[in-house]
Amino acid sequence: MQSAFRTYDPDPSYGPVEGQVTAGWPAAVATLPAGPLVLSVDGPAAADWAALAGALADGLRSAGRAVELLDIRGRYAPGAAARLAAAPVPADDPFFTPLSTARVADLFDALPRPARPGGDGVLLVVGPGAALCEPDVLWYADLPKRYAESAVAHGTPPVGVNLGRDGEAGDLVRLFYTDWPVLDRHRDAIAGRIDRWIDLQEPDAPASLDGAALRRTLAHLARGPVRTRPYFNSTPWGGQWAASELGFTPQAGNTALGYELIAPEAGVLIGDADGPRVEVPFQLLCVLRPQDMLGEQVHRRFGTSFPIRFDYLDTVGGGNLSLHCHPREQYMREVFGWPYTQHETYYVTASEPGARVLLGLTEDADPDVMRRQVQEAIEHGTPMPVEQHVRSHPATVGQLFLIPAGTPHASGAGNLVLEVSATPYLYSLRFYDWLRKDAAGASRPLPYEHGFANLDTARRGEDVTKDLVQQPRTLRTGEGCREEVIGALPEMFYAVHRLVLAPDAVIDDDTAGRFHILNVAAGRGAVIETHDGRTHTLAFAETITVPAAVGPYRIRSVGPDEVHVVKALVVEP
């Protein structure tokens, strides 16, 4: 068993339950009932709706169906996109805006009520909001969010990347804070009545799955361990660890940000490994099966928001992250509109000799001096003496650093950090970025006023080390195994534990009504066994969710070396 144990899998997938993933428009068209009917195809703004409409209409005509076409985007009200954005606070902030609370319906003055076609014809309604036209059949055509983000970030000519702004240059701020919240709420609201899910990653032969089979599959996955599809983004500070160790091909020269499990962007692959597969948003598991996934108490507090994320920060062969902090609870709610805040932790999975983590204020730190030096760095390019203000800690492999909201921090060059954090991930309030320039020679924007408005000046000096660089506390022991608490604070709603297993050791665990997230941080890997007979392998560096509904489960170590499994769980109701 050990010799055949696999390595890191970048494309984990799960078979559909009582259904089959098919490829191509003809296969999807063949599932339609006799007409006349209204077929709506909804989905994100970043889809190439003109190409989709043309290919699907051709498929319908090839099947002998008469087709009328309505692109719903042509029915948006003039200036509709402006209705969606929340007003920036503070005014004219070009970097952060509150999360939009608008609805897709706000794009319209009045919702279209198209007439039904005659005979066996099909009225094909396409575009974001098509589901609002009371169709007979509803399909959802999806393109994972990373495609839109990449198109904007790398200057790819956009095809309507932003909602209601066809033909305009893509805007990341608009994408993150307006479009995605609006479109996610819309998708979640219609998820229970989608008749077919279509994956547009192969536009000439899109993969698709019947909606009932999709929901059966998600119900099954919500009661067993499940991995999301990982990917890595590139940034100016990024490193090379994931490229060299996991085999990821860098998008732009490095593998800076590893999206292991960031619920708003994560996807789950459904389909057989040797056939077509659809990628479905992880969030749908929480929307359709919230108590199974989250547990009753966690669901009561967080709704359908999955509140913990796991991601990698790769600076091995790269540079320092920017010095930044995250909004405190009240500021996050009142200014940015997110109902809970961005507490974080860094777990050092790998590091180069001499690597450091910057965390917390020094005993003598003066915020007024720090502010002046930030301004001088921005206005005159004067290097900021960061360690005059922020404590520097050795990046010891296996050490967890706690980063409650408001704490200044940065991972230094030479680290692979597993970030075990609250799910909000869009509000990094930067103070300093080491005078770095982008590819065009411009400095990175530093909206530092947000950072100073949230800076925690109370915890400093030795209190930083005592409170935020904790030593493991043994929670329980067994034969060849133990569970340690490696990080917990009263102000943080989740805790981080570590399971330590000798070779071929076994440890029993229980979700006890709250999901767990696991990551193999050292050793070859482990096998997870649930009480209902499911097994799931987990290789080094992989992350998996154990839904609340799993209950008792067991972890077996694999390989000749000690295995360390990092575990996160919600500890407050």
C-alpha cells in the first residue's frame, strides 16, 4: 500500500451519483423535452455569451428545433452596472469598496417576459439574469472565477468580464467587491432548480451534468471527505516551491498564492478521471447542504458562508510579502460589509536558512513615526526600517504564528507558509511593499489609511511572542500518536491543532457536529477512513474538508516517516 501511495494530485475528482457527465452541445440538447419551451442559460458575466448562444443555437437547429434568441444583456437598463456597486467608504477609495448588497434583478427596470415560441421551437434566453425570465428549462453555464481574474490581471482582452459593462476594460476591484457577491447570491438562489450544469472550460465541447444528478452528487459529497481543485496565482513576491515540489506550472514566473480551499473561489471536480468533468463551486455544497457541511451551530452563526480557508504563500526563491494588517471586526462590518473578519495564522511548512516572519509591534514602536516613514516611502522612495516597528521571528518549520485582525505582519522571503485563516481574503491593508515595482515600473498602491485605522497598538514587545507564537499544548495521546493545540486565542473563532502520527499509526477523531479541515504538513501522507466505509487518501501538502456530517473518522499515517496533519475547526458557536 505504501509503495503505491500517490503524490500531490492537482485534479482530484469524484464520480457523479446516478448520472453521467457528457461533452458537447448535442449531448446537452438531446436531454431537452419537446417544445415549445423557453430555455434559459444563466451564468457569470465572464462567459463568452455570444459564442455560447451561437454554438447552442446551432446544436438546437441540428436537432431539428426552430430557435429564437434573446440575449438578456440587451435588456439591462441604461447605466445598470452603476446600480450594483456599494458607495466607496471612505469616499473615492480606488482600492477597497464595501461588498455589494445588490441583486441581479437590479440590472433591469422591468424583468423581460418573453413570449413562448410556436410548434417544437425553443426560445433561447442567455446571459446573467436569464433565470429571472421564468423559463421552462434552466441551465447554468459556468466558468471558474480564476478565468475572469486572470483575464483582468494579465491584460487578456476581456469579453464582458464585469457585469453590465460589456466592451469595457476589466476591473479587478469591481470584480471582487461588486460582481462576484451579486452573481454568487444569484447562483445560490437558483441552485435548487438548475436543470443542467455546464462547464465552459472547453468551449467547443463543454462538459455538462443533469441538475438532479448534480444535487445527488453534492448531497453525497457533503457527507464524506472532499478536496477542492487547487491552483496557484503569480505575484511580484512569489517563489518557486510549488513549481519545483508539486509540479505546478507558474502563470507568470512563480507560484505565489496556492488556492487550496478558499470557499468563494474553490471548485470541486465531478466526473470520471478518464472522461469529461464539470467543475462545480464548492460553495454549492454549503448552500444546498449547509448542516451536513458546516454543522448546525456553525451554520447558525455563519449562514452558508464556509468560514475557514487554507492557502499557501510561496516565497521560496521569492521576496517578502508586503507589510500589512487586516480589518478589525467592527471596521470590517461597518466599512466593508463583511459579517466577520479576517483573522489569520501562518504555519511554516518549509523554509530556507535565515527566513523570517514579521509579526506584531516592537516594544518601542511609534505609530506616528511609522506613518511618516510610510508616507516618505510612497512619496520619495525612502526605504522604511520595518524592524524598527515590527518584530522579526525565525521561520521555524512547524511553528504557527497567530495573526488576529489589526496585527501588522508579513511572511519573509524563503518561506512556504500554509495560511490557516478566516475566509475573508480581499482586505489586506498594506503599509509598505519594499519599494517594489510592477512590470510597468509602477509602485504598488498602498491605501495605508485603512491600515492605520485598524492597527492594534496594544499588543507589542514580548506580549507578541507570548500570545502569538505559542508552543504546542498536548490535548490527547494514543499509541504512536498525539493531538496538539498549536494556536488558539479568545478573539479568534477557530483554533489550529496538529495531529502527530508515527509510521503506520492510527488516530481516531470525530467532527462532533463541526467540520474539520486537514492538511498533511509533513510526511508522505495519510488515509482517512469514515464510519460508513469511505476512504480518502491525502498526500503531502494536500488539503481536505471533513464535513460535520461525517462524525467519527480515523486517520492512518502512510510512509516511513512521522506524519503531521494540521487541523482547523470552529471553536466558538
